[in-house]
Amino acid sequence: MSIRPCTSPSSRLHRFGVLAASAALSAAGLVLPATAAHAAAGDLTCTGHGVINFDPALTGAGQTAGVTGDAAVVNCLSPNGSHPQLKNADVSAKGTAHTQNGSPCSLLLTADLTVAFNWDNGQTSTVDATVNTDPAKGLISIGGPVVGGPLKGDTFTVVPVLANPNPDCGTKGLTSLTFDTVQVTFG
């Protein structure tokens, strides 16, 4: 399944795939707790939005699907001044999602993703992200360590605001999630 690119100039800057899982949390009405930073708090905070796709469509419990995502983070600020050069990034994500309980439209899933933040200054940060939207499987969370590039050693965390599964999810299964606004932090 292909990724649907954002087409407007502002949307193009707002594509952010790994956050699809955060979109899952948002659509399920779940709130993420704050996580402890593993490096300097306040290294970078950004906003983002984008789309994630599942192939094959998630249609029931105990299913596995490939995940691809395309999005961006924008308007990044470095509260502690350690990374003022990082302003915007095109983001891509790839990995695997597993449904846990019930319908995939209830968005109870886990995912392991490799995420690349391609910063507008030519640098790339790589994140090993883990997503869990199923409280029966542990802490509801989205995040993971930055393992390469700028921000290496920081922890990546996402707080969702709004997410939308594909409108025909109930009959076709979960094929995509889109989200309008998320807060992304590195610290």
C-alpha cells in the first residue's frame, strides 16, 4: 500500500509517519503520561501531523501488518538552546504493527518502528520507536531512544491530539490513520 503524500505547502511540512501510532492513541481517546527524559530535558519540541498506512489492513485480533508512514515535524524550538539548528524535518517510519485485543478499529495495538527525521539542515536523526495503545500490554506510550544523528541519547516522546482511522475501517479494516496535530519532544 502506498503512502498518500500531503500536497499543500504547509501540509508537506507536516508529514510524520511514526506518529500514526500516536494517532491511534488519540483516536482511542487515550492520554499519554509524561515519560522521564534520558538526556537533557527540553532539547527540542515540535508540532507535527501526517499519515500512516497498514498493509495488509488490520481486521482482527492477533494480526500483524507492515507499517509505513510519511509526515513532518515543524516549528521546532530548543528550550535549553542545545539544538537551535533543528527547525523542521520530513519524517518517515517503517515497521510492524500487531493487533492485541478486539477490533483493530478499537486501536489496541503495538508497533515497533524505525523512524528517520530528515532535518532541513541536511542531518538525520534515527529513532527506535515502540508504540503501545493496549493497556493490557503495559504502559500506554509512544517513544524510544534516539540512536543516531543529532539528539542521539535523547528520548523521543509523542503526545497525540487528534487522529482519524480510515472512514470504512468497520468494514474494510484499519488501512490508515491520519492525524492533524501532535506534540513531539526530545529530551
